[in-house]
Amino acid sequence: MNPVAKPLDAHIAALAAALHGPAKAKSRLVEEMRDGLTDTAAAHAEAGADDEEAAHRAIREFGTVDDLVPVCQRELTVAQARHTARTVALTAPFLVACWYLARTAGGGPAPWQLAHTPQLLAVHLALVATLAALLAAATLAATGPLARRLPTPQRLPLVVAWAGTTASAAMAVATLALATAAALTTNWPLLAAAGALAAASHAVVATSARACRRCATLFAPA
């Protein structure tokens, strides 16, 4: 193995192990760090340093893993917040659509259509989905081009994480309610399909929200 590459690879591996975030963003960031270290080490080697010393000088210039993690994790945390916000923005409207299908499903009368409690629950879950989608859209704006002029609020990723968690919980409740409704109505295939859509949305959002909570915790402000 190239004597320059060995300490650099170990440094990059340690950095990668300490970081959490979307796979593509993390991979891109780690590769950028690797390229920067390699170019710096090559410059020191051309200046007369032996290979091992060139590698160690490059590492000292870039900083230790403890020095690099806060800066890199901040970038990945924002990337994860954007990923979660995008996921919520794309899936939350499905929750509203599911409840619309439940409300307009044809067939004979059923307790689902007559009871006031399920209707009230539907309104509340639709409201949760709407608020989550609006927050997601605001997050995408705040962490996109607007972030070039205004700093990203430090607690925004945590807010997005819990908004995603709330939305995923609403989707889980919708799944159970729609499954129950499907058993009580003659037009069960439509409601079963709506329940399956809510369940799939819950799985996607819950996974992204969980990852966002972890990133936000790692980058929690002092």
C-alpha cells in the first residue's frame, strides 16, 4: 500500500465512522475530505517531505477527527433535515388524500360514515398533515438558497425531526383507522388501498425522522 495512503485512509475512515447523515451527502463529503488530504499530502511530498511525513502534515493541517466532526456534522445535519422535510412535504398530502377517500367511499352506510368521532379524528389528522407539510416547505426554503443570506437556525433540524415524527404517528393512526373502516364498509378495497398508502407513508417518514433526530442530537447546540 502507498505509505501516504495508509494514514490518510485511517484518518478518513475514523471521520466517516463518526459522522451521520444521508448516505449520498455523507459519501460526497467524505470523498471531498479524502481528495483534499491527498492533494495536500502530495504538495508536501513535492516540497521534499517523505511520504509518511507528508501524510501527517496534511492531517495536521486539516485537523483531528474531533476538530472536523462538528463542522462536517453540521453540514450533514442540515442535509438530513432537508431530506426529512422533503419526505414529509411529499408524503403528508397522501394522508389528506387517504381521509378524503375514506370520507367519499361509496357503498352502504357504515359506522365509519355515521360516527362523529372518526370524522373529528379525520379533521385533526388532516390538520397535522397540513401543518407538517407547511413546516417542511419552510424548512426547504430556509436551508436552500435563502440560507446563503440568512443563517440556518440551530434548532431547526430538531424541529423538523419532531414534526416528521408527529406526521409519521398521524399516518400510523390513519392506517389503523382505515383498516378498521375497511372491515366495516362494503367498499373495503378502496379503504384498504388507502390504508396501505398511509402505512407506506408512515414507514418512509418514520425512518427519515428517526435519522433526523439522531443527527439533530449529535449537533445539539450548547
